[in-house]
Amino acid sequence: MTDTDPICPLCRRPIPPDVAQSLHHLIPKLKGGKGGPTVLLHHICHREIHATLSEAELARSYSTIKALRTHPRLEKFIRWIAKRPPGFQSKIPGKRRL
């Protein structure tokens, strides 16, 4: 981990170069977001977003990091992941939508 590592906007932890990371389309590609704004996230954070919200929900109500951070389940995830080191990876089961 270095001072120049990008920061995950969801959990606000650094993203070291050796940690799985992915680009998240703020507006899902299937909902018109192809070529739209993206953000770099830890892969674990990205998977949690898609395990929590449908493409329609993302497009309609959660198309910003600020909005994503207000979702109750993601708030709980952010509190949990904030206590882990930046390189933490976990096996997350598939879709766990409530």
C-alpha cells in the first residue's frame, strides 16, 4: 500500500495494485450507461453493490456514490469492510438480495 493508491469511493479504503478491483458503471450499461461515468472500486465492494441492488434500482435511485452509501444494506457493509485491511478479500455468495 502506498500514498498514491487510488481510494475506493464506496468504502474509502486505499486500493493497492495487487488487490482485485473493478470499474462500476454508475448507470448500468443495460440501462443506458454504456460509455457513461465509471468509478474504480475494490472488487468486493463492487460485488456487494450488485448483490444488493438490481440494474433498475441502480439506474433509478442509486446512480451516484453518495446515493449508494445511503442504502441501508450498503451502509452496514461499509461499516463492516472499513474494519478490514485494504487487501481484504472474501468469498461472497451470489445474489443475496433481500
